[in-house]
Amino acid sequence: MSVNTSFFGELLTSITEQGRALIEGRRARSSEEPLSALCEKLLSGHGEASGVAIAEEVLATYRRLQAPERLAFFRTLYETFGADTARVAGLARRLADNPEDPVLLRELHSASEPRRQELIRRLNLAPGGTSGLVAMRADLLQCLGEAPELIEVDRDFEHLFSSWFNRGFLVMRRIDWATPANILEKIIQYEAVHEIKGWGDLRRRIGLEDRRLYAFFHPALVDDLLIFVEVALTQEIPGAIGPILAEERAQITAREANTAVFYSISNCQTGLRGISFGNFLIKQVVEELRRELPNLKTFVTLSPVPGFARWLTRDLADGEGVAARLLDPADRTALETGSWLGDEAQGEALAAPMSTLCAHYLTQEKARGNRPLDPVARFHIGNGARLERIHWNADLSDNGLRQSHGLMVNYLYDLKDIERNHESFAATGAVAASSQVGKLLRQLPDPKQTRS
């Protein structure tokens, strides 16, 4: 199961060992150098062997830092390892006088790159360098709230990671019960949507004929995952997560299924946030399943709506929004107290207004760039899927109730419409939606009307 990188690993280790004597000799002669000095030394152009060894020392020194020291290091990267602005300005003036000079253009391009980008590239030469840098960026992301100026450092990480982790380097594999235990343990650890409750639960998700799990790997992250998707093979579009995860359920053979349900997608590396893998993974899984099981005709998700409850609280607090017009005081009390969970009639009374509000939220509430406010909707709609159905009482887990008051939705990947939906979304932000969702939207009250 592990990606074969032994040749490259041995090569890097050999180079590192050649340089380690130089490092140890320097340590014997002087006290440990500051991390910023080591970074300058790495950029100074030493030979390959010593450069790899210095890169390894930088990463090892970084790992020993406490949180405040790591923040200080990132601030040093921001303040000291940026571009040479004076040189950039001078080259820009010269290029303005000689706009056709290709040498000046290349020099300006090189000078405008922050020095920390080259530092990150050289750190990547160390054994385990890619993994260390992914972990370093995860730390950096935690620092942005306290030091927002570090977004410039993060942009350099993201720029380089976008190249290093592009689709051409990714390997998709199916995970099954024969997969090595260390990978299976990470599946349990990384599951971010529907908790895997031990080995028995994991086996029900990967060891049965009507279940699949696929993951992306990268050669530089040996035996670690980037992202994985869990798939249920069914005979209909599901309206709740409970039956899919149930311990006791009626199994079917893969050949009996006509629907593939993507019910959980988990990103595994915090340090790769913003690097898109999911769209490639879903499309590749669809192609893999179509080849293996031509009887599959429908490809659909059963997705959470993670931002809905938070938006609803804000909209109700505003007092003038769509939720205030659609939910009466008794509805609001039931939602706040959770009393509807034990009252079937009250739960049924909430089904229509809550489904309508969810349809509004997913199609009309927008974030920056005219994109859906909900992150899961933004992902699937951006991939060309269509918002197909909205389900009340679909996820009554603690997490489902907290995030969406139990609502879940289906996004349909209709292969003939994916490209058109994607282009429309990219051009206008339009959310492709089914007639069923359109019917819900028509239930919204006129802004001039209120419920009493």
C-alpha cells in the first residue's frame, strides 16, 4: 500500500550523511545557531550535501520551538525574508525605459519573488522535508488570527504547495480491509464528518461489497493521506445518514446497486488547506466506479450543511430577515430548546419551513465573490453538481443538530450537466438546483409579510 519512494529516500539520506559531518563539526566549535541564521546559511548557496543537512537542521530546530517562538519565526520570515524592494524598484524603472529587454524582465521576475519562497524550496530537500513544511504551514495558519500580516507568508506556502501537490503527482487508491493497519488507523483519526467508532465501524464502511473508500496519496508523504471519500452503493437516493451507518442493515451486492452515494469527504492535512483535491477525487472516483460497475446510473452526495444553524441564528437575531418571516415564536422556541426532537407533531410542523429556509440559505446567501455562503455547497456547486433534495431529520447526531438542526442535502453529479453547471457558476455564481428545490423556494413569504 505504501508509495515506493525508497530510492529517493536513500539518495537524500546519502547526501544528508555527507553533509552531517560538516554540521556536527560546526556544532562542536560553537553554540547552536539561531534559526534565522541557519536559514540565511541555507540560502547562501552551500554545496548540495551541506545544503540538505542544513535544511534538515532547520526543520529539526523548528520542531523544538514552542508556540510563541514559532510565531516569532514566522514574523522573521515576513520581515526579513521578503523581496528586495529597492532592487525591484530599480529594475522596474530600468524596464520602463527598456520595455523590450528580456534580460531585465527575467531579472525583475526573479527579484520580485520573496526570498522565503526559495527558502521553502530548499527546506523541501531535507528527508521528510515536505511533511515538515506541511506541518509548519498548519502552525502558520493558527497564527493568522494573532498576526494577520503573516498572510503574505502563507501565500508563499500556498503558491508552492499548489505546484507540489498538483493533480499530476497524486495517486488514488481504494482502501479496503487488506490495507495496512497504519493507514486504516489514520482513516479513523482523520474522519471529519461522521465519526468512525472503532474497528468494527470501519469494517462496515470498507469491508462490505456495497461500500467503498478511496483516497489520494502523494509520493512525498509516505503512508499518509491527503483526502478520502466514503461511498455507499444503494438502490435509491438516500434521505438520512442513519440507515447508511447502521450496524444492522440489509446489504446488497455491488451489481444490484444503481446509485453511488458520496456521504463523507475528509481532508487530512490542515497544512494543505486551500489546495484543492476533492474535485479531482470525486470525478476520478466516478470514472472508476463507472468502469467497475456500469449498472450505476446516479452519482449523488448525502452532505451536511455546516453553516446553516449559525446563519439561522444570525438571521433570527436580525429580526428582519427571511427566517423571522417564516418561523413563528413557537417554532423558534422549539429550535432553541430542542423540544421538537421528542414531539413528532412539532417536528413535522417544522419540516416545511426549515427545508424552505435551507433552500434559501444554500441558493441565495452568498459569501465573497458571489459564492454560496455554505462551504460544502460552495465545493459541490463549484464542481458542477446540482442541489437536488433537502432532507429534514436526516442527521440527528450531536454534530448534525449543532450544525444544521438535523438537515442534510443531496448534490447530484449528472455527468451530462456538470460542465454546463460549472461554467454557469464560475461566470455568475448561479446555483444549479432541481425543481424540488425550486418548489421550496417558491414557499418563501413576501418580504412585506410576517408571521404572527
